[in-house]
Amino acid sequence: MTLLELASVDKTFGGLRALRGITFQIEPGQIFGLIGPNGAGKTTIFNVVTGVYRPDGGTIRFAGDSIAGLKPAEIAGRGVARTFQNIRLFRTMTVEQNVMVAGHAMHRAGVFSTLFRTRRYLEDEAGLRARALELLEVMNLRSVASDLAGGLPYGSQRRLEIARALMLAPRIVLLDEPAAGMNSQEAEELKAQIRFLREQLKLSVLLVEHNMSVVMGVCDRVHVVDHGETIAEGTPEYVRQHPKVLAAYLGQEVSDSQEQAP
């Protein structure tokens, strides 16, 4: 069964049609890239998938069920997690606390147990802490678990956001420019971590990224948008050479014969 499916999705802001007929499918265990120039509509796609915006047309299905129009918390509860283009960490909390706070919806303890710190509350906290440390280990952040999140280098803050998104054990994680601000070594580590999400945690990944080394190095398929419309989709090798993709990124003219290129 297809995990995430968008069919003819539209989104309009006033007189601006931000998305026009966006259609793609993501299979279980797939790393799916979403690329395009600045302002192409990539983050808007993330926002309609995660419930920040309600689509104005088309359908969005997750695991066979429609999620269009649901609240973000409801969609997250079904197994859809995301990071953000602009980092949203609790800067004065520790790295470990930033990850743990994302999992408090999993608490079994009620208000009474929390107020009086009963055994159930303490067991919940121990479980959340153990899971948080496991995820920090995955993202190479275990050694800074007790440091303040605001003091981390930019690339490490990006990885911390991913760890926090994983806390609710999603089925798919949407990564919005995770390599932004990373140097080449950090970007290589990120590739390995994204593969780990698929191979070890059995997750699907929807990746928005401007770093083409990361996109071409980890994605199974790549979907390209420009001005809110799809201009290409296929393997990384196919997309890399597609004339419309080259035109969108490099401003080249596309002839009629080039448009028909396989």
C-alpha cells in the first residue's frame, strides 16, 4: 500500500496559486526528494501535508486514509513527523530535554501522578529519557545531551530537530532542508543518518533540500516543482539531466525537442 499520496493538490493564497495539481506517491521505506528553486512551493507542500494549511483542491491520503483538513496534532498522531526550515528549538533547555518534551504525549501518567511524582510518572520519565538518548546516539548528539540546545553549532541544531521529530515513532518524517548550514563533512554524516532512518528504523522520508549532493546521494526518487507546478519526477540520474530542471535552476531556454527528451 502507498504510504503517502497527493493527487491534484491545489493551494491558493488570495490571487496567488501556490500549488497547481501536485501529484506524487511515496511508498513504504522510500526516500523521496522534493526539490526546486526558492519559492517553488516546496514548504507549502509540507504545510498542506502536515495540516498547517488546508488544501483548496485535490486529495491527500496517508496509509489509505484522507488527512486533508485534519489538525496538525491529529496528522502527527497518525505517524507523520516533520522538521522546519527555520529551527524551532527550546534554546534554554538541554539537548536531552528538547527531545524528551516531544514525547510527553506518550505519557501514561495523569495529572495526579505528575503532581505527586508517583511511580508511574517516574517510569514514564525514565522511558522517555532512555528513548531520547537512543535517538541522540543515532544523530551523533549523545555526547552533548546535557548541553543547552541554543549553544550547539547550527548543523548540530539541525540534527537535534530530526531527533525530536523521531520521538513520536512516526512512519514517515518530512525533513525541511536538514543540510542547511552544514559543512561538507556534516552533510556526509547526514546522508548516513537519513539512510539509517530507512534501513534501521524502517521509516519513509520526504526530503526538501538544496544540497544536491545530499539529494542525489540518498533519494530513490526526486520530484521537482517550479512556480507551484511539477516539472519532472524520476530517479536522481534522470532528474539531474532533465532539460526543464536545468532551465529552472540555470535559467536555460528549453526547446520543443528538449521537452520531449526521455
